[in-house]
Amino acid sequence: MKKRHAVCGAAFLLANVATGPAQTDPGLSTKPAGVTLSGERLAPEKAPVDLSRPEMRQIERLSTRLESEYADAATRGEAWAQTKLGKAYVTNIEDTQLQQRGVELLRQAAEQDDAEAIYLLATLSATGVAVEQSNLNAFGQMKRAAELGFAEAQFELAMMYFEGRGTPVDRDAALAWARTAAAQGSNPIKYSLALAVLSNEEEPEVNSEVMSWLTSAANEGYSEALFFLAGATAHGDYGLEKNEEKAAEMTLPLAKAGNVEFQFALATLYLRGKSFGEHGRSEGIKWLKKAAEGGQIQAQEMLEEITEEKTIRSGE
């Protein structure tokens, strides 16, 4: 039976919300931790100040000096500054007037075909933040930003086609935009698109393509993709051959590097898998202790349960 993954709609921080490693046999869950897609990119070199685009959650802490410099550039009509400042202002939920100023700045940048500004206006329309909620407007704006080459917009446009938000469902168009976004090389986008296709597509031939996206992201060090592939390998999901030992090998490097989620996943794989025997139990306890010492809550709870069971048995 095909496992399904929920895919979120438009939001300022696009994310696939999923649970961490589950305490289920054989240990690795195929639902890795959620991922956030930032809209970072560099502005033109000719601008007079630091032009890196902070993430949405960081930009609210703009210093007064930087805000003044961005405002000066925005007043001169520089689209990158209008977008940066507009993004900062629309996230200020305490000041609706400032939010409206942010919307106006984004619209000014959009008139200059700034793709990120258009993408942000689309997310505002989709969520109803600072503007009237309209999936139809959101779709039109998202399509324009996608056509200008903004990868996050291409990703979200694919989701809109998949889900029929602001447009009739069109799987062919969705896959076309998914491929376009993934081709830009963003590992979070490859990962998110792969999960989206797997959750919406029944045709088995699609799986080889999305698995190639996941493999590409995993090979480039994207941990969520690696976690997913290790889980799918442990369970034999999505057309992969079930191989618990290979899943353990895939998980081991990041566990050794101190990633507590991978340590816990490796521990439960050793403890509840069918391929490791007595050696697996000792290895599982070792990794469970490491994860617990690192603050992984599920590992701490599981270790307590094992300790209680041992105490009860020794007292019998």
C-alpha cells in the first residue's frame, strides 16, 4: 500500500510538515523532519549596501541603519531594496499600516519584474495576509514569478496545479513545473517536490524520477532526503528493495557525526529490525544512549522503558 505525505499550501515559509523518526518496526520512518524553503538570492552588485536576502524569520530584526539604507535604495527605485524592505514590513503583524507599506513596496518591485516580490505577493494573496485572500490572484502571481525563473515560485505553482488551488487540477503542468524547479538544483526543492509527487501520483513510473531527485539531494548532503531514502530502504517502500543493513549503512555517517535523529533512527533500526541478531541489540542500545544524551526525547523515553523492563525482569 502506497504511503502518502501531506503537502502544505502557500505560506511565507513553505514547508512540508512531517513527524520525526517513529518508534515503529524496523525503526526508520519515511516521514523525515520538515523542510523550510527560503527565498534567498543575491541582489545586483551595483547596490551600495549588503545585498544578501535574509530569511523571512530573520529580517524582522533589521537594524535601524540597514532599514534606513534599504529605504534609501527603495526610494531610488531599486527593486531589490523594495523587495527586501517590503518583505520585512509585511511580516510585522503588530503594525497593519507598516504591513500595507510593505505591500506597496512589493508591488513597486513587481512592476519592475522582481520575481521574488511577485512570489511574495502571491503568498500574501494565498494566505490573506495584508491583502484580500484569493487563490485566483495567487495563482496568477505565482505563475508570473515562475515564468521569471524563481525556483520557489515554480515549486509552489506545481503544488497549485497538483491540488487545484486557483486553477483546475493539471497533473501534466504540475510535473512540468516540478521538473523545472528541481532542475535549478535546490536540494530542499528536489526533496519537497519528490514528496509532493509521491503523495499525489499513482503511476509507478514516476517513482524512478522522484527517487532520482531524492538521491541527488541525498548525495549532495541534504539530510532530510537521506533520511527518507534510508527509511524507504529499511521498509522496502516506493519500489526500493527492502534492505535493513543498507539502511543502517546509509544512516551511520550522520549518526557518527552527532545527529540525534539519525542516532535514534539507527538505534530503533538495530533494535527492531530483523537482520541484526544479538549484535544489533547491543549496537541499538549504544546508539539509543547517544541519542538520549543528546536530548532526543523519544530516545530518552525508550531508554527509560527498556531500563524499567530490565528492572522488572531482574526482580522476578
